[in-house]
Amino acid sequence: MVDHIHEQSLVDRWVLITGAAKRIGATIATKLHHEGANIVIHYFASSDAAEALAKKLNAERSNSAITVQGDLRNITNLEQMAQEVINQTNGLYALINNASSFYPTPLGDITEEQWDDLIGSNLKAPLFLSQALLPHLRQTMGIIINIVDVHSQRPLRNHPIYGSAKAGLGMLTRSLAKDLGPEIRVNGISPGAILWPESGMPEKVQDNIIEQIPLKRAGTPEDIAAATLFLMRDAPYITGQILNVDGGRSIGW
């Protein structure tokens, strides 16, 4: 049995990060790789970005990164992907549920397809992927980290499905920690204003958000990566917690 108090090194341990081809996921992958971890880069549609990241990481350390494709909203596909990961790595130490759909769903125009997509990517996938990998994470006394959101606590206008899904992910994080200890630690990270949406956001809206933040600035993907590293490597007695990385925004606005 691995001693969690003394065996926190990430060297040569395999970590699966969903949605790791770009943005925050890619930054987490790069950070953990620099600390010695081997990385499984999951992607859905961003194959070019995923392969480019794997090539970069493998150039730094041979055979230390692989890619895996999968639609996490489909349970059968998800279970097949999980088995593929185990077959290629021969073991898994950590799962980071980062993949997420995000877009507005104003009341009056919400569709079942939007519900299935947002709940599927933000809540259903983390649960069923964790379940599929459970025996392997138990073997390694492993770790699950869920990327939640500041809007799991306070609603974002016109995003009722997204906020509800992330709130559910927060409860799922605590539930898994209760059910899976002592073999597996489960924690969450709740980002605030880290990256603006890829679709863009008016500067006036950005300024209004910054004004709500006690530190008066946006964060960076590196802030989320550093929090991930802390929970994985430096916090062996922390489980069931959701770490707000938001410049103090969750205090209230």
C-alpha cells in the first residue's frame, strides 16, 4: 500500500486530464508534466492541438504523453476510452475532470439538447468516468480533482443549466470524497475569472467582473495549474474540499 504521507511525488505517475488540448487543461498538463508526471491528454474535437501538445511534452521527456479521443457525454464511449487509457498506461494515479461545455441558455428558449450537453459534460461525465476508473485509482491510492466554477455558488445570468451542473459537480466532489476514502482523495478547484470565453466578451462586461474581484485583476491558467499541483502533491490530508481560485470573488458580489 502506498503511504500517502510520504509518497506524494508525481514522477512517472500517469494523470488523465479531460479537455486537455487547450486553455486551462493544457496549462495543467504542462505544469504536472514539468513536475515529472506522465500525461494522458483527452480531447473531443481538438485533435491538432492535442497532438501538438503531446509532441511538445514527449520532446521534453520521451514516452511521457499520449492522447485519447472521446465524447464524454456517451457512457459507452466513455467506458471504452477509460479502458484504452488503462491499456496504454498500465495504471493511473490521477483523474482531472476539466472538460466542460459553457454557453448561455436563457429561460424560454432552453432545449433538451442543451440540457443533455451541459449536464452531460459538466456533471454526468465526471461521475461516470470516475466510476469507470475506480478500480485502477484504488490500486494506486489515487486522486480525483474536479474543476468546478465560481458560478456553482452564485448564479450567472442566463446560465441556469451550466450553474446547476457545476453546483452538482461540487456536491459530487464532496460525495465521492466521503465514499472513496481512505484509498482515493477527491477535491475540487473553483476558478473565477481566469480566461474570457473563446467566443469573446465585451470589454465593459470584463471591467465589471474585475471590479467585483477584491484583487482587481483576472487570474491566469497558471493559477489553476498551481492549485492542482498543490492538491495533488502537497496536500495529503485534504479531501472533500473545493478550493476557490478567484481573487476573492466568491466572498460576495
